[in-house]
Amino acid sequence: MGENNQTTSMNNNNGVHLFLRLFSLTLLLIYFGSPHDSITLPAWYNFFVHKLCIAIPMVFILVGYDIEQQFCSLVNNRTNYTSIAQQVGKQWLSFFETLVFGYLCIAIIGYYFVDSVIGWQPFFPQGKQTLFNSIIYPQYHPILFLKYIPLLAISLLAVTFIQQSLLYLVTIKRKAKKLNLTITRPQWYKYVLWGVFLLVFAYELLLSPRMANKLFFPLGLNNSNGTLCYIVAGMLLYHYHPYFTLKRVKVTLLLLFHAVLFTRLFASPPNALLQLLNLLYNLLLATLYFLLAIRGSRLMHKPLPNFVSKHAPIVFVIGWFLMSSLWPIYIKVGNNNILFSIALLLVCAIGFLVPCFILWHSYKNLRNA
């Protein structure tokens, strides 16, 4: 009976995670459906991009959720420190290699793609950069989302260091290396995560705005603290999201979210308070998305949504190249908001449906071969 309950819980967690991946993919494609700064956007889309959408933070929160899910699964299924540490290290190294390889491939292919297909104006007002310079400083690269990949890799390194340190401390205390005792997460593990989160949150809130214009390192190293904040938040959400089904928790989250939302939109807070409201808004809205995912996790039992969710990064990369090749449409529609909105919806639909169609039919053909 206990094993059945554990299996059901794991399936529910997996369904929540897959639904959030699919939902975040949709947000990302809408967010990157058009250039943001070089053309005049309709009021609704400009409001969505700059005020409501949390596509980028949501991706980092999901990465943290996924890391913690895999880490807890490893801890529950291993009996000694060595096997856990080796497995965690192998998983992180594999993911890190994938990030580095993907970063270089996307950077090189994207550079020449933009150079030959789209052109550098008017979508990229910073002007053409050399390939080497745009790789070392991804803020200059024409692919807008590329700058987040190094931040993700740096934050994952910090998270892995925390997990390995905790495992080592636990095994020293219990002498698990010699006695081969079962490794379990200590009760204080969540408190350590809370401590890291609050520390990074305070840094992002108090020091990051002052240092942003003074420090500028290759690969955006000075901006990795914000990424780490959302990743650790995702790790915490993995532990606490089962409590979101409680009615009093739902009501509290909804009240807090609306208080932050209305204050952020309709008040005129000072910059320091606005920074805090932005962070709280991102975190509270991500929490509400988890509530939505608990309801929508049943959708992931169907083959097509399940497949698309598992291959969301590939769908997004292919979709970005397709959508960016269609960006010149926005110049032709001019400042007509209705035509722009129709064009945006068509571009986003193409960026979502075409990669899904290609991958799904390729998968079916390979399976039937």
C-alpha cells in the first residue's frame, strides 16, 4: 500500500512538472514572438511583455524543481554516499556539457542565420558584432535568449556544490561511508535552502541594482545571482507544492498575489520597493501556476502533450528560428495594432505547431521503422 501511494505521488509530481514545461514553452514563444524594443508594440502586448509575463523566471524555477526532484529521487534510492555523489555529479556534468554544446551551436548558427536571413537592422539596434565578441558577451548576440544559458550553468554549479556539501556533511555525521547506512535528507535541509534563498534574494534586492551598471563580466557572470534566486525557489516549491491544495493556502496565495499585482500596476512605488514587488510578483505568480498545474497534470497522460513537454527545449529553439525569420512581417503591417496582433498570433502559432508537427511525425516514423 505504501509503495502504491509513493508511486502515485511520483506520477503526480511528474505530471505537474510536465504541464509546467508545456505552459512555460507557450509563454516563451509568445514572449519572443516579436522584437520588443525596435518596433512599436500594441498596448496589450507591450503590457504583457513588460508587466505580466514571467516566462524567463518560470524556466529557472522549473529547472530548480527538476533538480530537486532528481536529487530527492537519488537520495531515496541509494544506500551510500559514494553512489549518490557520483550519480549527482554525472547528471550535473551531462547537463553542463549539454548547455555548453547547445550554447556554442546556437550562438554560431544563430549568428550566421541572423546575418544572412534577417539582417541586423532594425531588429538589433546595437549593430553587428563579431562572432567571438557575441559569444563571450552574449548580451550583444542577436539571439535574445542566449544570454540566459551561461547564467543557468553558473547557477547549477552553485546548486550542485550545495547539494554535494550537504551529502558529505550527513555522511560524516552518520559515518555512512563505513557502515553503509541508508542516506536520507536531514530535517535541516529545507532550512539550508531557505537560508540560501533569502541570502540571494536580499542580494538581488539590495546590492544587485547598485552593481549592475558598475560590473560587466564575460558571459554575464554579474547577473547570475538573480538566476540562482529563482532556481532555489523552484527547489523549495518542489517540497511545498503538495500543500497548495489546502484551501487556506490557496486563499492566502491569491490575496498576496492580488495585493502585490495591484500595488505594482496602479501605485507609484519608489525603485527599491518596485524591485521587491517585481520579485514577489514573479514568485507568487509562479506559485499560482503550480496550482494550475495540479489541475492540468491529467492532460500529460495523453501522448502528444506529454511528448511536446518532454521535448520543449528543442521545440522552443526551432520555434525561435522560425518566428525570427518572420519578423519582417511586423514592418509591413506598420503601426496597425489589429494587423500586428493577428500577425503576432500567426507567428507564435507557426513557432509552436511546426516544430511539434516535425518532431512528432519524426518520432512516430522512427518508432514504426
